[in-house]
Amino acid sequence: MKKLISLMALPLLMALSTQAQKIDKEMPRGFDQIRSGIATGQLDTVRYASKTVGTTRKALVYTPPGFSKKTKYPVLYLLHGIGGDEKEWLKGGNPQVILDNLYADGKLQPMIVVMPNGRAMKDDRAVGNVFDKDKVAAFATFEKDLLTDLIPFIEKKYPTLTDPEHRAIAGLSMGGGQSLNFGLTHLNTFAWVGGFSSAPNTRMPAELVPDPQLAKDKLKLLWISCGDGDGLLSISKRTHDYLYQHQVPHVYYIEPGVHDFKVWKNGLYMFSQFLFKPVDPSTFMQYTILGTPAATTIRSSKFPQILPDNRVVFRVKAPDAQRVQFDLGKKYDAVKDSAGFWQVTTQPVSRGFHYYSLLVDGLAVADPGSETFYGMGRMASGIEIPTPDGDYYALKDVPHGDIRIKRYFSKPLNSWREMYVYTPPGYEQASQKYPVLYILHGGGEDQRGWATQGKTDLILDNLVAENKAKPMVVVMVDGNVSTGGLAGFNENVLRTFENELKGAVIPFVESNFKVETDAKNRALAGLSMGGLQTLYAGIKNTDLFSYLGVFSSGWFANNPQLSEPQYEFMKTNAKTINSNLKKLYISMGGPEDIAHKNCQIMLQKFDELGVKYQYSESPGGHTWPVWRHDLHRFSQLLFQP
């Protein structure tokens, strides 16, 4: 008989599901106002026996227009905030009006909505100090009350569908934290989970979703929303960041607003339209009004913002400008509003770090809303597009080393110079001496590149904490040794750099830091121009270095005056090179790397000469995400027994 009733319910439950659904991206005017002439649902107060609390508790229950005991319905459990009770949604949000209007517009599946009191204690009134320790603890106790008392009561009293695919849980503030905590912990109970402006009671992401694959398999929809001016936004963002990193599909919906019912009503309006229908996770990234400020956006600015699909929203005030563009490899024309703000949304941008320029009437300047970096031969704006595989350079709760800025006088160059030096955790207290990696930047950059764009300290901190790399000192050298700053592709400049490295950099480091001073404890690596310098200075001095890393570089095939003398040297000294080097590591950013062709020609020549090497590729082209990855892999090979 139960199976027959369920089958009878299917046509009604699937009536909207079989139609193409268009879900609004924000609430329209009047969405929460009573309309005349439409069917309405009914609100009732119910009382249920709670064995968890040891008393009888109350909840509000909304049944949809046309409710019939002969039809089985899915259920949404809708939770309130820390200062409310079962009536908070009713008083502040008009949920029955919002739902009635959505039904009238054909945008909602028929469902029962249960609004309980999430403060599970005998005196559960929202009176006195709502932050009292016992009252806060009662919100956690509600997990048991919900699962063992309330849900069984609702499913006995009302005609409900009782599988996870037909149960949803959502809430605001404290209730948003409860919804994420309970819903994601009990994936066999809820397949639809929503947190609106979730409060600090929200568990840490790794505790919420310890098994990302299970969450992917079980969840129909995970919804996280918040106002951009809400002081609790960081709670939602940390959850989003973790889910993004582990590629768990979810909606991350940011809108203008603070911690109030304007935001929470929109959360209900949006979230409820998805429920108990077929969903396409590939569309989730479309649902937001605002993006998230990039990690490279300065503190006092809200732009640039990154949308969930990695489009970037740029905005700048320039009321007297005639034309404003943002150059991110492609130039985007911005549009000015009446207040003098220029704004544009780009196409999706590839993940990782990118330089960009603000063009004001043709003049390239730094975006005042963004951090700046030395790149392209000048100070330029930079933007970091999140990537799911960026965990290895994330800031984590592990011991951290230091980056020191050291100035020294170079006799070979007859000038004052600067280097950045990473020392590992515990360096100051240690009596031991450390091996050294000397690492070089690319053209148009300087010694700051590996520290800021390259995330060297975070990469090494995390590897050392995981026992995947030996603690080491990393010396980030200024490879610009000519007045032009960008030159580095001729014999004279390369020789000058070699002299600077041997005559100034290494002696200074070995006189001022606790480092080993033999070849087996020295490594040299570089990207692009720095890879060229590594080839030149490293191959010629394998009595000084046991490890060489060449990232996105190679001898220029169209410049035999540069490459042929090097090959001749390698031919004569191939046996010594192979004997001295423990590792000659060469890597590329895939076929799209601008150095890829030259590198392949060079490697063919190495094969002919009998020079041994290890080769690796990772997609991404000639970019910092590739070089961070190169450092991550190369450093694990260094100074091992």
C-alpha cells in the first residue's frame, strides 16, 4: 500500500521536474509580498515529544497549496539564528508568502517546510543572554533532537517521502552553521543542504567534509550564501575554498548586504527553487550576484572580484577619463556609470597568477585596487585566480620559516645588490648547517619574484612539515646584471652573471648564513631567463653544484653563437657532468610553453651528447603556476641520501 501511494504521488512530484527550469539569480520586486487571487499554503504549530530534551517541544509546519494527505511530499527543515526560535523566520522573513508566490509562478516543487526551535533545552525561549554557554551548547544538542525526535515525528504525522533525496536542511546564521554541520555529517539523511550567512558554530571544512568523494556522490545540492558586508563572510568563504579545492560541486552565492533578513530571504527564495528537482552541477557556478575579492585585492578595496566560473570583475573610479581598459593578455573595455566608476567583466581566466594593466586613456598604470608586483620590467598589477590543486602553497598551521632581505656589495658588479633568503623553521635555534638552493627568476622580474609570485616560503614550509623535503636555505638571487634589466640572452651577460654568482652571491651567503659549503649541498635552479643562467653557470661549474633545475627554458635553437659553444663544452665534459650532477632536472609547462620547442631541440642534443637528465611536463604554459609546481617537485629531489 505504501508503495502504491508513492507511485500515485510521482506525477505531482515530477510535474515541474520534467520541465526545463529557469531559476532566478536574485529576488524580484514583490517576491515577499502577499498576492491576491493565488492559492496559499497553511501554517500550523505542532508539538512533539523530545526524548533528547525530556520535554514537549514546538515547531511551525508549512504545508503547500493543495496539500493532500493522499500525496507524499519532500520536506525542508528551515532553521533560525541564535536570537530566534521557531517563529523567527515567520516574523522576519515571511517564508509562507515567498513560497506561495513561487508556487503560483510554477517555480517550486510542492514540499512541507518545518521550522523548529534549534535551541534544544527545556527552557528554549529566546530570552536573556542568547550567548549564554548553555544556550549555545543547546544548538549542538539539537542535532540529536532533530534526528531522533523531530524527523520521526514529522514523518509519522505527515505524508512524507523519507529518503535523503527528499529531505533538505537550511538555515540562517547559527541555523546556517547547524545546517552545514548536521547536513554534511549525515549525508544518508539529507541530500540538500543550505547555509545562509553561516555563523562561527560552523565546523571547520575538513571536519564538515572529511570525504569529498562521498559528498560528491551523496549531495544533490550544497548551497552557501552570504552578504558581502557581513562580518561572518569569512566563515562561508573558508568552506567554499575547501570545497573548491576538493572539487565538491556547490553554489557559492555572494550578494550585496549584511547579516539580515534581506540576505536570508533571498537565500530561501533561491535555494528553494532548486529543491527536489533534477539539477546540473555544471551550472552551479552561474549563481551569484557578486564575486569574491581576489587574494591579491588590497584590503580597502572590493575589486577585482572573481566569479565562481573564474570570470573577473574589474572596477575603478576615473571620472575624467575618456577610455578605460583592463589588459589581462586581452584588452577589455570598461563602461562608465554616472558616478564615474568604470567596470567590466572578463571572460573566464585561467587559474593561477596573472599580471595585468589598467589602461587609462592609453596609459598603462597599476590598478589601485590590486597588489602590485615587479613583472614585465615594471611594477604591475597581479591577480591570483584560485586553483583546486593549490593546496601545496596554501598558508597552513605548520611551522613557518622566514624570508630575509639582505643587501650586499658585489665586487664583480661594483654595486650594492639585494637578495631574498628563505631560512627554514627552527633555523635560529639550530646548531646544524643547512644545504642551499640558489634560485633564479625570469626576464622582467627580479629577486622578489620567487618570494611573492612564487610562494617559495609556503611551498617549503608545507613540504618540510610533511617530511617530503629536507630543510634548506633558499637564496633568491637578482639575475639582472646589465643596465637594461631584461638582457640575459648573450654570452657576455651570462658570463657576468656567472661571475656575480661565484664571486659575490655564494661567498656572501656562506659568510652570513649557517650553510654547508660543499657541492653536494648546493643546488641551482631558475625559470625562463633564470633557467638559461642555470644552464650556463651550472653546467660549467658542476664542481660547485650537485643539482640543477631548469624550468621553462633551453638554449636558443636559432642562436648557434650562444648554444654551440655550450654544446661543445658539454661534449668535451659529458662524463664529468654526469658524474658530478646527482640531478639535472628539466621541466616545461606543456606544449603551450613558449620555450617548449627550444627545449625539445636542446634535449635531443643532450641525448646525442650522452648528457643525462630527468624531464617533466605539467600543463599551464609559461606561467607562475607551472613554476610553483616545478619548485614543489624539484625541492623534494634535493639533498636526499
